[in-house]
Amino acid sequence: MSSKYKPGEDAIAHFVTFSVVGWIDVFSREIYKEIFVNSLKYCQESKGLTLHAWVIMTNHVHLILSTNTNKIEDIVRDLKKYTSKQIIKAIQENPTESRKEWMLNLFNFAGKSNSNNKQYQFWKQDYHPIELNTAEKLKERLDYLHDNPVRSGLVWEPLHYKYSSAIDYYTNEHGLLKIEHL
């Protein structure tokens, strides 16, 4: 994590974005999205992550999160570190991944260019947390997050996108992850 941006009060919801280096569309494959979802579940169960909203796009992730028991920056650091290793391992071991060599070469190049890595770099370094300390900021970021799959042409309506918390906000149904509504 860059020292330039730091979360504010950990108990207040923050909007964060993780982007894949080179904007590689890794999350166009369900297998890699599932790794990220399972990692979020683990952070909720074991690291004190409170997840308010989320969406996984093809090359980035948006989260609205908070914590009462840990530091946001620690959770984010661990989440990014773990998911990068697991997703790269899954790419390496996936016999049907047609873009394997290309992706691994780009991750390797990015890793060699960053002294924080030994070999591969999956996520861009920063995640620029934005404290959502007003109702206006909260509504703006929540709408932006849920509308992202619509703007990208993946679905007609936010609630139809499987890898998002929109269904939790627009219906009485529950999505893939436990959400604490804002």
C-alpha cells in the first residue's frame, strides 16, 4: 500500500477500488471471481471485515467496507496479498486458460518493476480509500458501484449481476456475500 492514501476512521464505511495491473481482464473468468468472493468471506469471518457493498468487474473490484475490530489497511493488505497469490496460482494451474502465458508475462514484468514483489504483481499498488462520512458521498459511491456492470454493458439492471451486492439492495433476496446495509 502506498503511504500517500490512508483510511480514516476504520468504523466509518470506506469506498476502495483494487485494479489489476495493466487492466488485465482476469475476472472475465468465473473461477477467479470465486477466489475473490471466498477471500472476502474469509475476511468477514476471521478478520473483522464488515462489507457494505461490493462488485467484481472484469479488471477491478469496488468495495464499501468498514471494521470495528481491525484496521482497514491491514485487512486490505492481507486480502490483496492472498488473492494475488491464489489467482496467479489458479492461472498457472488452469489447463484451459488460453491467456495464461500472456497474463503471467505481464504480471511478471510488473513484479520485476516493483521492489515490493519477488516475482509477480497482480494488483496495482494503491487503493485510495475514500471515507464515506456524509449521506451524499455514501449514496453517490453506492450508486456508482452498483451501476458499474450496467455502464460496462454486462447487464441491463444492477440486480442481475451475480458478482455484486445490488441484489441485496434492490430486492429482499441475498447475494453471494453477507452485507451490512448502510
